Amino acid sequence: MSTGGDANTIGKYRLVNCVASGQSCQVWEVIDSETTRRMAMKLLLPEKLTDSDVISALKHEFNVASSFDHPNILKYHELFVKKKQAYFTMDLFPAPSLKTQLFSDMRGVHMRLKRMVELVAMALEHIHEKGWLHRDLKPDNILMNKSAEVRLIDFSLASKAAGALSKMLHRKSTVQGTRTYMAPEQILGKSLTVQTDIYNFGVTLFELLTGQPPFKGSTPKDLLLRHLSEPCPAPTEFNPNVTDQMSMVVQRMLSKKPENRHKKIAEFMAEFRNTPLFKEEVTEKVELTEKQKAEKELQATLGERLDSRTDALRTQFGVAAPPPKKKKAPVVLPAATGGAKRPAAGQGGAPPGAPYPPQPMPMQPMMPGQMPMPQYPNAQYPNVQYPNMPYPNMPMPQGPTPWVTAMSPGQMPGMPAGPWGQPPQAMPPMAPPAAAAPLSPPMPAPVVPRPMPVPPPAAVPAAPAPPVPRVAQPPVPAKPAKPAPKAAPPVKPGEGFHIGDLAGFDDLPPVS
């Protein structure tokens, strides 16, 4: 491997890390000893140095790739072919292939798929403009980093596109490629065109959308027959999140006949840019930390309980206790209701819709001799006058009064004719005054509104008390009857009498 004394050195390049290995070559990460630049080297295995076909393929790939100048195509630098060594160097692009990312991070591929497809399509368009076909487009030959930067690699099977003369002569091409991604005309050895790369690109896009290729076979021959005869399934059958429009675009790319596919990459790009890929946008999945997982589990199992056990668990896992609940402020009604709080329904208060408890009504200022009447705000009542009530300053009725039938001499006008229809009593005649002064018109009495009856509050029927089950009481043993007290023996004359009881008897004053 080396031309000098160091076994890890090839020419001016020092081998650092083996990136990939195949049947005939290896890809190494190397450092240029002159410029200290990190590069990639495709190196033939020692046993393949005598195979002229392998050496010719190495030279062919370098000559084709070095003719391209596109930011999405890996740049090739130096070719070295000797009897003991054969390799070429290229830019180092530290990123895994899409095939690797499909197994490790399919969500990340879907997040950057739109931009990746556009960049690969622009690289293919540049290759076609140069008159070449890639012929081996697949996820293994596309590198993409996390910034969605893309590099197209491996031009070992690249060939010139068939011209008009080759199509006319039906010149058979060499059957080469990867069976999973080969176009029908590529399998049959027909002339290859731009539509061949579009078919390879369609199989690649199908796999990137669904995670698997459209055709699978039990044997290599079975797989090739499916490419030739079996219609392409819709990507929505394998990934329901893919839109129907995108499925139609992919199915057109995988048409069996080349004339039914897009004519050029530019036509595909115009359709692809106006087509949504997924029904729901694919976003990055956020992983929870260990503390967040423990907090989520405790919240699900313990909730907001506050006790010694939950506090000990929260302290063990470093989870903060839930904040204390805020107490609701008491509801204060406006001054019209006297500031009283209305009890809530179902809490021993009035049922919903019941009126507030009656409050004492303010009284109207009274005039001398006027009865006290309550004052009802915001109430309008008709002008009603009550007869036979001694209200002062009340205007006297005008005209004949229905309860006055006849006036006797000395009866004052406006007075009734005696109680219960009896004739009025005669009054002694009064001398007329010397000069009657003209009477001033009486002042109208203030109209007192008629009090409206206040309905009593609706009585809330008390809920019937649940029946109390009767519990059988054990029989109480009867207490033995107490014996009747013995009667005192009769006192015989002279018993229980003492002479001292008569002391002082003679000293009592005589009774008059």
C-alpha cells in the first residue's frame, strides 16, 4: 500500500479511516501531506490490479466525473494508475448515504426530502446536458448531510445517451445496473435515453417516500420480470401520509414505456415543485429527558396529590411540586340586593331561579296624620283614591256622592246619612256668620301609590328523608320487682312519748 517506509501512506497521502468497502475497491479518508487537506480516495484492492476491466472502469469513472462542474456532484482531483497501485482522489463529503439514513432516521429524510429531490434533479439535468446518463441512480449513490446538502457519486456505469442513429439501428447496449432500480429498456438491452435515468430516479423516490422499493422478487429473475410486466403500486398504499398528487407523479416516472414518462428532468421539476409530498407536515420528534419522563410519569400516576409519599418521590426524581390552587374570591352582589351573597344551587340555599330573600324596604317620609306606607322604587301605579279613609287634605268629591241620598237640616255636605242606612240625627241650627269669607280651593293631597302585595318566597319542598332501616334490638331482661316496704307497726299509747316534750308548755301565754 505504500511507496515509502510507512505502511499507512500511499504516495503523498496518509490513510486515516476506511469509509466503505466493495468487491473491487475501498474508499478511504486520507490527508494530503503537502497541504494537510482531508480528502477521499477510491483505491483498488491488490488482487484486482491485474484485472483490466476493473482498471478500465476506474479510469472511465474518473474521466466522466471530472468533466462535470456542479455543486451537487462530487469533485474529482487526481488519478494514479501503476502496477502496484491504482486510485483516484476526490472531495471528502462527510455524510452518510440515503440508504443508511432510511434505516436510521427516516423522519429526518422526509423532513429534507423536498430539497434533496430538487438538488438531485438539478445534478441529473447537468449530467444530461453534458450528454451523459448516470444509469445507476439509487439511494446508495446519494450523500446528504443534516443541512440538506447533496452530492451525487459513483459514475462507474455512466454512458452516453443514445442518439438518433443508435435508435434507428437498434444498437443493443450492455446490460448493467442494479436490478432493484433498472428500467425495462435497460433490462432488455435497448437504447438508453434520458427516460432511463428518470425511471431510476422514480424507483429511488418511491423508496424514499415509503421506505421500500416498489418491486420485490423471490429471485433475481422474478424481480426483473416484475419491472417488465407488473404495474407500479401507489406509494399511498405503503405510506398513507403521501398525497395522491405525489403518487401520480411517481407512477408516471415508473411507466413501462419511456414515452409515457417525463420528457426531460425540467418537465419533472416543474410538476414536482407544485406538488405537496405529504398530507401532514413531518416535523422533528423531540426526545424527553430523563427528568421530564419521570415528571410525566409522576404526574400521570400521582396527579396533584400532596402528601409525604408523593413529596418523597418528587424529591427522589427532582420533580417540582405542583403550585397551590388559588382560592376563589367570594361573589359580592351589587348594592341593590343589600350586598347579600346568593347561595349556590345544591348547597342548602334556594333552588335555581328562586328570588332573593326579601329585604326591608325603605319607608317614605310621612306627613302629620298620614299612615306609614312602604316605598317601592321604580314602580308606577295609577292615581287611586280610597273612600272612607281619613286622609288629610284629600279633595272632596265633586257633585252628588253615591252614598249621600238626602241631607237633613244641619247635616254637613259630604257626610254619609248615618250608619247602616239609618236616618241622620238632626243637628241644632247654627247662626249664619256675619260675613262668610271666600273659601280657597282645597290643596290636592299627595298621591300615595298603592302598595303591591309581595309574593312570599317559594317554599322549597324538603327532600324526603331516606328510610332508616330498623335494627332488631335485643330483648331487655326484666328487672326483678322490688319488695314492698314493710308497714310501720302501730304506735301504742304511751310509746314514743317523752316528758321532755312538754317542757315550757306551762310558760306559754294564755290564749285569749
